[in-house]
Amino acid sequence: MKDVICPVCKAHGHVKLLLRVSDDTTGILYPKCRGCRNVVKIVIRAKSGPKQNGSHFVYHDNLH
């Protein structure tokens, strides 16, 4: 299991858990953070090796 933290809250010094995903999850998720009230695009890629991080975070402020 991987914990997904809101990158907007993290930039402001807060640690807000968005969701937890299993290790084999891949795809694009659009969860809404309860802390900053923003919709965050999260691209989760399959790990190809032990050195690669499996997640990439992109902030979108006008998604509803």
C-alpha cells in the first residue's frame, strides 16, 4: 500500500492524506483534498525498477 499525500497541502507545510492505493495500481486519479478543497490530478505509473518513484503529481485548480 502507498499513501498519497496532497502536494498543495505539503507545499504549505501540512501533511494531508488523500488516499491509499495498492502497489499494483496504475492510471490517473482525480481526488478532492479535504484540507485545501482542490482537485488534484495524480498519475500513478507502474514501477519498472527499484529506483523509480511510482507517482507523479500535477495540481489543477479549476477542475470540478
